[in-house]
Amino acid sequence: MIRFDRWGRAGVIAVLGLVLWACGPTAEEKAKQEQAAEQEAKWAWLQEAKTALDGQRQQFAALDPETPEAEMEAAEAALASRQDEFTARLAEFINSLGLVQGEAPSGRALEAIRMKSSEDLLLAEEYIQKGGEYQRAIDILESALAIDPDNQALKAELAKAEADRYPAPEKFALVKKGMSEAEVRALLGPVNLRNVKEYPERHVIAWFYKKADGGAAAVYFDTGRKKDATPKVYDTKYDAISASGEEK
């Protein structure tokens, strides 16, 4: 038989209210919920920003080569600004995840790291293509592999950068007299801009490619005596600079 105490229905409701209040989230649980919501918002921003950034990269790559220099520079600056903001916020997000060294990341953490790896791949390629800075690219790829060791794309790009860093004798021998700068670049890869030397009095530009032994091979271009003449290869020397730094 069901018995009701003297509190009646109102008393039962009051007791239930106390129970529900006692079972509500603690301050610590609320803080965790707020942190999780904040992380979700940050991750959503990163995903949208990545899509927008990749779209802007495609637009920049599709610009007509004849685009006025000022317009090209403005587009490049805008792209660099968005890229800098994205990479900074991505790094901040990864650092906030509290990753433990030696433990394999999973879930959202792995997604974020893979997103960073994709950016590192682009950055490494940019250093190579724009300035022939293979060592800088290798450093970037090695750092990326330290936190994403199973990434096959990073491994492949690192192996390629290391293989292309120094000109092999057989590949260097394919450079022939009369070749353009673009043809040499296609064979040997981009030259480090710090290793380009001009000899105005001789109408010559030399590209020096460092070798593993510390020396350098050289490709010499005749710039011609006419204004706006197209530089053409007129000589090559695999042992142009010795390991001790002496130019031969």
C-alpha cells in the first residue's frame, strides 16, 4: 500500500529539486565543458580558415604572369598575412591540447598535427622553389616528423630534398652550352640565391651549386651585351670551388 507523508505532493517536488540540484555539474565539470566548447569553436575556425587559405593559394597561383608587379606583390602580401595568422593559431591550438611526448596522438590531436604537416610541406617546398634553400626545407621537414613520425608524405619530401640538395656529377653533365636559366633549373633544381654571383664587366652570371664535400659546381651564363638579352649557358665547371673554398 502506498503511503503519503504529511508533506504531500509539494514536499516530493521540493525533495526532487534538491536531488537534481545536488546532481548538477560541479565547477570543475563546468570549466571542462566550457573548455571543450572553446576547443570546438577554435577547431571549426581552423577548418574554415584552411579551406579559405587553400582557395587563396589557388587564386594566387592562377594569376597571369603579366599581372602588374604592384598587384602581384599586394596579392602575395595578402596571402602571406592570412597564412601567418593561420599557422600561428594552429600552433596555439596544438599547444593547448596538452600532448605528452612519446605518446601517439589520436583523434582531434592527430587531425590538427596532420593539418600542420600539410602546411610544413608547403613551406618546405616554398623555401626550395623560391630560394634553393634545401637545408632550411630539410630542417622544417625533420621538425615536422618529430611530432608526426608516421607521415609518409613528410618522409617522401624529406628524402627528395636530401637527394636534390647536391648536384650529382651525372646530372650536372647534362647541362649543355646554350641552355636557358629555366632549363638549368629544371635539371639541377633552384639555385640558392645567395650563391648567385654577377660579373658585370664580363656580362656573366654564375650559379654555384654546393656539393656534399663543401665545394661547389658552377654554371656560367652569358647575359649578352644587348639590353634584356636572355642569359644562356656558355660554360660549366663541376669543381669550380674546392672544399677549402678556393675558386678555380
